[in-house]
Amino acid sequence: FALSPKYPEPRMFRRPDRLKAFYDVVIIGGGGHGLAAAYYLARDHGITNVAVLEKGYLGGGNTGRNTTIIRSNYLTPEGVKFYDQSVRLWQDLSQDFDLNLFYANRGHFTLAHSDSALRTMRWRAEVNKHFGIDSELVTPEVVQKACPQIDLNCGGHAPILGALYHAPGSIARHDAVAWGYARGADQRGVEIHQQTEVLGITVEAGQVTGVQTTRGNIATSRVLCAVAGSSPRILQMVGVRSPLYIHPLQAMVSEPMKPWLDPIIVSGSLHVYVSQSARGELVMGSALDPYELHSTRSTLEFAEGLAAHLLDLFPCLAPVKVVRQWAGMADMTPDFAPIMGKTAIAGFYLDAGWGTWGFKATPVSGKTMAYTVACDRNHSLIQDFLLERFTNYALVGEKGAASVGH
Ligand code: FAD
Ligand code: PYC
């Protein structure tokens, strides 16, 4: 294809100036998940006549808005096995891409402020250990040692009684993950089309046959939908019902500081989590906004509430300034597990329901969805995450490990 004269030399990936009439696979959504699927389709399955269609810019959805916590300390055996595979894939991704993802292994504390929270942490620790995952229940003193600045009393509101400690807990640079997958896919022949919105999907006799976009129509028999907060809109195009509902999830960062916070600290009860990025900013977040909304507006209420709770944990942060805040659209499921795999429409594959937890799953979702699309067979690791679990009453209750309170 011809390169756009505006960008003659590809820096990270090429920018094709027009769509082809036919692709073997069309991927809707240029976030981490869509790009990872494209990468593994090309690398592992030799399928390169693939277009990734992104209505905005690469990584501009939840991938570029997330707080990058990577962990596998889930509650259900299905979840633990799945996210463990992802954590393993993260380990050599920088090398795979020849791109520094700033993957930083920091250790992850989920604080317990009540007996019932302690019980859940113990439960998670035991399930984790059963599957060989490094998680353990620790005392407040261990938390204090790893993080001397923390006020174990939390201003007297909610004293810390213990924590789930997960040594593999990590963070990474989110944009680099999208770019790394994009460049790797592009180098193998995948076309990445930004500013290309999918407006409709043609289904004939129960089989996908094409896609309509703002830049023309495409014929294809395989479409992978990886659009996170826009999933309900795409599902409407093919007449598939789902239990997905969209809530905003907000986050904010502080001004940069010298490194002082090594571990990732999460408190579901206080609705706050925080880590310090490679740039020195504190990356902070809270629970979902309590209303359904398809919007990325952010609010003062969020910044005020989060700051107040953060000060319960770290009174020393009182003089620190907040420099940015934003929101993403979290595609929530009733059981807090994803929806992946084949659907009732032949050739329409779904990767959704990533809510507040999908960044860490980017590698494993890409790998398993690429397999599922290439082979037209659900990968064994995603068998428990199919859409039909909601009609079969086979939910995967992961709410207790969702990290931020909901
Ligand atoms: P996205 O990155 O949202 O990509 C989907 C893309 O589809 C978007 O770029 C969008 O523009 C595009 N699109 C939509 N509709 C169309 C259309 N019609 N045509 C073409 N393109 C379309 N997860 C974690 O594991 N750890 C965390 O710490 C964490 N923190 C989070 C913090 C916040 C504030 C938010 C909002 C989310 C957080 N998450 C976290 C969740 C995580 O960000 C997401 O689950 C994950 O990034 C989803 O990736 P994706 O590629 O599926 O979606
Ligand atoms: O999945 O660990 C997580 C997470 C933390 C903040 C948002 N999601």
C-alpha cells in the first residue's frame, strides 16, 4: 500500500493511506487488546492480511488511561490461571519488542482494614498459593517496613489490620505497550488505520461478511471486537445482547517527586490505590463512578474524595499538587470477569468486559484471542469466560479481587 505523503518515514508503524477492499481479519479497536491480537495473529499464526481499525489514535482509549497495575492475585482458579499466564508473558515483552516498556516489579499490597477484608485476603492468598502464585497474608508491621511513610492508623478512621502481599505486582508504561504491539504487528504486515471508525457490520445468514467504516467498506469474514467501553455499541451492530454496563473510572497524577514509594498500595475500603511511576509522579485512582455513563469527563468530586482518602494513608502528601486527572469508560460485567471468545454470529469474536482490570491481561488476551480467531476455536484458557456463561448460570465471581472498591 502507499504511505501517506504526510508521514513518509514510519517511526513506530506505517500509516497506510487507504483501506483495502478485503482483509482476512478486521480488528475493531486500536487499544492494547486489539493490537496484541493483531501481533500474535501475525507472529504465531502467520495471518498478516489484517486491518486494525481505530476511531481515534492508538492507545487513546482505556489503554492510555489506565494506571498500569499488573498482578495475578485473583480470587477464582479461572482468574488466577489466566492472569498468571499474562504475568509470565509480560516478563520478556520488552525484549520481544526491542522497546523499553518500563516494566517495574514493585510488589503489591492490598490493605485490610476489617476482619472481613482480612478473611478475603487470606482466601485469596490460599487460592494463589495453590496455583503457585506468590501471595501471602502479612502483618501491619510488614507493610510499615516496606512503606515507612504510611500511617497504619489511617488517621484513626480505619486502622490497617494486615494485607495481602503479592510480590510479582508490577507497573509498566502503558503507551509503550500499545506502540510495541503496533510496531511488531506492522513489521509483520498488519495494517493499522487510525481515525477510522466502524459504523456498521454486515451479517448475512448468521455469518459476518463485511464492515462499514468512515473511510469506506471492507469485505471480511472475521471480525474481532476489542473496544472496551464502546462494546455495547458494536454489539448492537450485530444484534448480540450482553450484560455489559459502562461506568466511568477516573484517575489522577501528582507532580513528580524523587522516588520514595516502591510498592503499589491498594485499599479497597478507602477506595484508593497509588504507585509511583518511573517519572516520579504518583499515579492514583479510586473506585468506579457510581453512575452508568458513556463519557470520559472527570470531576472535582473525584479529585477531592481521592485526595482525602489518600491523606488518611499518607498525611505527608498534604502539600503535594495534583497535575492531571482524566477518566476512561469501564465495560463492567456482573461477575467482574471478562467476556471472550466466539459468539452466536459466525466470524464475530468478542474481547470485552475488561472493566477496571484489563491492562494486565493485554498479552494473554492478545494471545488467546489470536488463537481463537485463527483456529475458529476458543482457546482453552478462555473457556470459562464465554458470553454464554450468563445464560448458563456459570459466572466467575471475581469481585473480591477487583482491587478498587465497587
Ligand atoms: P481500549 O484501550 O479502550 O481500546 C479500545 C479502542 O477501541 C479505543 O482506542 C477506541 O477508540 C476504539 N474504538 C471504540 N469504538 C470504535 C469504533 N466504532 N471503531 C473503531 N475504533 C473504536 N487495568 C489493569 O489491569 N490495571 C490497572 O491498573 C487499570 N487501571 C485502570 C485505570 C483507569 C482509570 C481505567 C479507565 C482503566 C483501568 N484498567 C486497568 C482497565 C484497562 O485500562 C482496560 O481494561 C484495558 O486497557 C482495555 O484495553 P482494550 O484494548 O480492550 O481497550
Ligand atoms: O486491576 O489491579 C487492577 C487495578 C488497579 C486499579 C485499577 N485496576
